[in-house]
Amino acid sequence: MNKRNKVLLFILVPIVIIIGVFAIFLFYGKEETLKLVITDVDISKVPDGSYMGSYSRGRFSYKVEVIVKNNRIDSISILDKPSISLEDTPKKVIDRVLEKQSLNVDLVSGATVTSKAILKAIENAISK
């Protein structure tokens, strides 16, 4: 193997490894999250209070706080989200849940997996 091939190999191997690791990061947990079933919770049976919930599979990891007052979801705050996240998706999902007072909402187009991860975190908070 000549010097040129060794240098080329020395450069290409790390690049291939980095691309592989990045691909694993992007797709780990996606299929599982996509298959999630979101169960609606009867808000009228949830006592007033602050509830924490989370969902975590790969890069689809969210932690939320849900405030329930007078048999209604008063507010939902994202406490922790992935560093690589669709910026508008959490707000759109939360707005839909607050408007409908239900987890049975339309998912954000183009962000189905992220929408489901957020909804599952909310479900996990108020179904305890």
C-alpha cells in the first residue's frame, strides 16, 4: 500500500465512523416512537396539581410539567428536550392539547415522531 492510499484510508475511515454514529443517533428510537399509542386521559378525574412526566427513546426525549386546575389542563411546560429539536413542534402540540383539553389531537405534519413523543410525555404526567 503506497503512502497516498494510507493517507486516504486514514482520512476516510474516521469520516465513515462519524457518519455511522450520526445515523444511529438520528434513527435510534424513531420506529418505536412512531408506533406509540397515545391514550387519552379523562382530565375530569385528574386532581388539581402539578404533574411531571417524560418520554425517552433516543433523540426523542421530552420531560414536561402539566398543571391541572378546575378539571382542565391549565398549562404545559417543556422542562427538557433534545438539543436537536424541531423548534415549533412542541408549542404546536401543546397549543392543540390546551385548546382541545385532550391528548386526542392532530399530530404536527412533518413531525409525527416528535409529536408522539411529546404527547406520550404529557400522558405519562397526568395518568399517574
